[in-house]
Amino acid sequence: MSEALNTPVIQIDSGRVAGLKIRHLNQDDLSSLEWEGEFKRFRKLYRLVYERVNKGFAVMWGAELPGVGLIGQAFVQLKPATPGKHRKRAMNAYIHSLRVRPTYRRAGVGSKIMQVLEDDLLRRGFTQVSLNVSRNNLAARRLYSRRGYSIIKSVSGIWSYYDHLGILRNVHEPGWRMEKKIG
């Protein structure tokens, strides 16, 4: 990975999030993603994504505010989790786990994170980006629509994960698949 991809990509110098830096996350950041325990149930998921980062299959981004810490995050899957899956769409990246702390929502943090992700994907040669958004998350859907994403289909939102205690958790979160051409 080039040095340019490891340095902060954007810094905001005014407003309520002055000094915000959007950067790649590293192993030392993983515990900060739990947001003082609120999301500790995803601890194992964060480690799995980080393993994919080390293999070159994913990127973890964080929005960091000096004196506060991580106030936002987003993960990008660069290659399919299952070999052979999505072969015809090899240049389609998948964004997931975009989140901004409630105090900093509506301050442009989510938009800035999305811009950084899309710019990075363009540099990497990707031509299309997809993501899923919960049907109940109207604010996120508006953000993605403003950024040029269109709904292409309904998704069941059925998935599962092992929480921090090793318990299998099943999730049912119906949503929409949205896509955008970037190249």
C-alpha cells in the first residue's frame, strides 16, 4: 500500500468539526470502534474486517476529531468475501458500517467520509459502489441519494454474527441496495 493511502485524506478546518481527519484505521483503533461499550457486541466483526484489511480485501476508515477521538467510521469491502462470488462485477466495491456519533450528525461528517471513500475507490480503479441501507434509516438514505446513489433492489437484511461473548446473533433488518457509478 502506498504512503499516500495511509495519510489523512481530508481535514476540515472550520465549523463544529474543525480539525476532523479522515484516515485509515489500524489495529490500535479497533477498541475505539466500540464507542465506550455501545457497540462492543461487534468486537469480533471489527477484528474480522481488520483481518481482511491485512489481506488487501478491505479498508477501514475513521473520522477523528482532535481531543475527542473517533466520531465516525466506514468500512469498504474491496474483494468478495467468498472466492468466485461477484466475478462479473469485479470493480464494484461495497461500503458498510458507516456510522457517525449522534452529537456530530448533520455536520457533514458522513458526506465527507463518503467523499473520501469514493475518491479512494476511484484511485484504486473501481467503477461502481454499492451499499445497503435499512428501510427505517431515512436520514442515511437521503445522504446516499444526495451523493448520487440509487435504489436498485430490496434486500432481506437477514444476517448473523458472533458477538463479543461468542453468542450467535441473528439480525433481520430489511433494507435497500443502493448503487452509484463512480468511474
